[in-house]
Amino acid sequence: TASQSVREVRFYTLEEIQQHNTCKENWIIIHNKVYDVTKLLNEHPGGEEVLLEHGGIDATDCFEDIGHSTDARFLSESFLIGEVHPVSSWLSNWFTLCVCVSPADIISL
């Protein structure tokens, strides 16, 4: 309805996100959404180590591999602070591809 406030989406670059990988500030990426899980570190059922290990990077695969419950997925929304900037994500993926594939690899295909 018109009376409900619309929440603006804040976009973060991968470089910004990567700077938040400590126990004082810990951000993770899940499905291109950025979560500040700093307050969750001491309460995370899987331990703080897994969150610290994935701080500042994409934790989507780990999150899905664990098979989090519907409750956990709902709770995660309270830590949502924004999304990965689309251009930042595209450039990072492109750069990774360029760095990981050498001309010799392409020729051997």
C-alpha cells in the first residue's frame, strides 16, 4: 500500500565488501545479497569460524550446502544491508575468468 515505506536498495562493490572480513565487521554475500553478520558471530549455530572464513566473500555455496532451514533463511533477512553492485560482480567474474584461463588452455581446447 502507499502507506508502507519502500526500502531503498544499497549497492556495494566487491572491493567494499572484501574490507569487512573481521570479527569487528563481518559481511558475507549470499545470492548477490550483502549481509552484515557481525552480531551473529557469537550466536551462529555453526560457530563463528565459518562466518569469519567467508567474511568479505561469496558464501552462497556454503550456505546452500549446509541446507539452512526456512527459519534461518527468514532470520537472515534481518541482517540484510544491500546487494552486490551488478557491474562490480560482472567485472569480477570477467577478471577471474581472464586470470584463470591462459592462452595455452584456450589453444588446447
